[in-house]
Amino acid sequence: MRYVEGSDLQAVLDRDGPLELPRLASILSQVGAALDAAHARGLVHRDVKPGNILIASGAGREDPDHVYLTDFGLTKRSSSVSVQTTTGHFIGTMDYIAPEQIGSKPVDARTDIYSLGCVLYQSLTGDPPFDRDDDAALLWAHLVERPPPVSARRPDVPPGVDAVVARAMAKAPEDRHGSCRELVAEFRAAIQEEQAEPHRPAPAPPPAPVQRPDRRRRSGSTRTSDGRGLVLGGFGGRRPGRIAALLAAVVTLALVATAVFMFTRGGERLTASFSKDQLVPFSFRYPGGWEKHGSSLQVVFSPYAAEVFPLFGRTGSGDGWGAVEALLDRPPADLVGLYTFFGVTQYRDDLGTEELKQGLTALLPERASFASAHERVKVGGYPADRLEGTLNDPSGQGKPLRFLCQVVHVQGVEAKTVYLVFFAPPDRFEGQRALFDRITATVRFQG
């Protein structure tokens, strides 16, 4: 094994506190390149943390730090199932462990990206993203809680950094960056925002290092006197009886958290509700962070509802794309939402795909294209037709939106039709399916 003259990132953070942004970008880039190389060979590190990042310090800008990623002893083939050992040890270190590792689910490159996001958070603030009093609470935080914004801890950091860290640490793997290179590129772009604002006051220096409690016992580390060593993860130092008790609690926690995870993945919790007591009395729940904007027949639910409504509100036209394109150009492109339309007449519930497409073309924005077939489903107890497609900017210059439309055939004395049109950018659409399905599952019709 090669000897590296220097120290690990954990020792650097303990000694110096949060890193300057240019130095951190260099370190992150080198660690990301090492991980991408492993991922390209189908390998997953599974224990990315500051203690496994060795730094041979350079002399400055002309001689930057040389960074080495070590301890590949826990490496596993991509898509293998993450497990606990028979002695109650987690494979990984709990301050940086991804949700899928806790739930014994398959791991892949995105598992390491989550851990690298935790390392990025700690390098920016000086502390891991979650600080909890016991192991079970820490695992719960990784499963369901969002990390506090970096900008709340370090005001000198450009606001775009919060979005980069949040995406890297997304609970659902499909919502994270596709590669470490993508993560590094987004981070560099975020910190360069500040350089593009010449009149912005000079940022304050990073917070001075403070004395922190020793966290090594909780994360199950085994270190030598110089701070190095192989970290096995788990519940180091606990008595066997307590290990068994804690494992039983964690199993229960994992079962509960799985439900909560499914409740929150792909967006915020469904804490807001909508009820329609005219035309078609029905209700559903949607994320509390979404706004509502619209008329008696048409309503948009989205974090950007007011900006998106003109696109859908002028049915059959191509108006409203200007505001949508501006939103799609923001990194990350998180333009997601739901458009609802209430029809006073009802389609036959045995229409073919082409007939449905013709009817929907007049209701959706101009230049809507559809997938080749549709699916028969149930929504709120009524039959529905489910189609997917793409909304395209009529000018041909802008970015598209993907959509999932559910045409619900409400039956009864006064039969009517309800249209639920979920939308998201193409590169985020698949990651939002779980959210769309959860909202649909809450639809209820009265009467």
C-alpha cells in the first residue's frame, strides 16, 4: 500500500474547520473522479467519508492538494443488496450511510453519491448533516429527514449550493445526480455564481474551527493513534445485549420509515388538500410546498403555479411558454406539478387511443405529442384512461415538458370528466412518478 505524507480530510476538518470553496472544489473533483472510475467498473465503495479521503497538502494554487480515496475493503458490485453483518454491524459509517443501505436494498453508484453529498455538507459546515443523540435517531434522519440548509450554517456560501447538496442527498436514488462528475459540475457552477456578481460584498471567511465532541465511537470507527484505520461501521463499543435491543428497534424503525419514505419520496409530504364542491365534488392531497392557482374549471398545483397556469389556462394555445422556459433553465429544473380540468360532458369510457388523443389535443397546450398507447386504470373508484406524452414549445427553441394525463370518467346522474395532468422536466419525470402515484391514490369523489 502506498504511503501518503499528509492527513485525512477528517483530521483537516477537525483542525481547520470548514474548507474554503476553491479548495473544496478541488478535493471534491478528485474524489468524484476516483468514484466514477470505480463505478465505471461496476463497483460501489459503500463507505465514502472524510476518514477515507487522504490529502497530501500542496503549496497553493500552483501546487494543489493531491487527494486519494482509500479503504475499498467494503466495495461491492453495483446492484448488489446492502446488508448488515451477523454481529449487528452496518456496512458503512452511519454519519454518511445512504437510505438504501439502511433498508438492505440494492446499492449502485448513487449510493456513493449520497455519501459524497454528506461529505460535501460536512466540508462546508464542519459537521455531518445530521447530529443526533443516538444511533436509531441518526438512521431515522437519513431515511426521512432533510439536512439543514448549508446557507443557514454558513452565510458566505452562494444559495445555489443548498440545491446541489439537497440533490446529492435525495432520499430516492433516482433523484440524485447521475454521476459524481455531474455533482462536481453543479457545485462548481453554484460557487461561480458569486464570482459573477461583482457588486456583491466580499464573503465572510469560513467559520473558525470549534472544539467538537469525539464522534468516532458512534460511527463504529477503529483508528490508529494518527487517526487512520479501517472503519467497519456499526455499533462499536456496545455490549451484546444492547446491540440486539438496538437492532430490534432499528428493524421496527426501518419498517415504519419505509412507509414514511414512500410517503415523502419524489417531493414534499402531502400535507395540503384540495376540495371541489361545484361541478364535480372531489378532493385530493398534494405537497404542502405547492401553491394553487386557477379558475373554477382549471387549477394548477405547483411550486410555480402562477407562472405555469398561463401555459395550461389558455387551452389549445401555445401561450405561456416564456415563463415556463425561464423556470426550466434554473438549476436544478424542478418544475413539477399538476394541472386539473373539469369537463361538464363525459367521454365514453370505451374510446380508443386515437379518439382520446384528438379530444385531449384541444385541451392541452399546443404541440402536445402522445405515446403510442394508453392504459385503463381506476382513479377514485371510477374508470380512467391514462396517457403519457410531451409538451413542446411551438417555437421549437425551448425545452419540453413530459406529462402524464389521467382522464377520469365520473359516473352517476350527472356524468362528468375530470382531467389530471401531471408534468415535470424530461430528466426529472421518472423520479417524480412515485409522487404522482401518491397524489392519485388520495383522490376521492363524493356523492
